[in-house]
Amino acid sequence: MKELTSGSARLNQRTVRRSKFRNGRVSIPDKRVTEKDVQYGVIDRSGVLIYPFTLDKEVEFTDRVAAAVQDGRFGAIDMGGNIVVPFEYDDVKTGDGIALCLKDGKISLFDY
């Protein structure tokens, strides 16, 4: 069985095939750390690492972006792995080209 290499992580081809891709992207756990300390990265269908293993939770691309959590703060990334909403919010919801962001009880909107 062929292994795909993404940065320093090794991805088993079977793992990539069985993953639940959404819009050609899926988040996967970094298997090099303990389950307690696990962080997630984002790969494309060919196993290329799109976003590094720095996310606190799995993400799902629903449109062209995904709300994500990094170091306990919410933000959003696009399908190319670019940060489109900085990781500084208490919560972020995405959809229909808009990110709804909550910080200190105030709501902000971002177009993407």
C-alpha cells in the first residue's frame, strides 16, 4: 500500500480514500501525537497537506471556507489553506459567502 507524504506527516492511501471529503477537502488528525494533544490538518483528495496540523477540531468545508478553531480561538480558512477570518473570535459560522463572527458579545460579518 502506498503512503502519501505531506510535510512531515505520513498519510496511508486507505485513510485518504475512506475519509469523508467535502468539496475536495477533509481534516485529519496528526497521528504523531497522543489523542489528548491531537491537532488536525486539512488535505485534498491527493493527500496534499493544505493546512498544517494546528487546528483544535475537525473542520468541514461548507461553501468555499471552513470555520476552524486554533489555540482555542475561532476563525476561518479557505480551500487553499489561507486564513480568511483571523483566529481571534469566540465563535464563527460560515455560509453563503459570509462569515458571522462573535467576539465579546459583538457580531461582525466578513465577505469571502
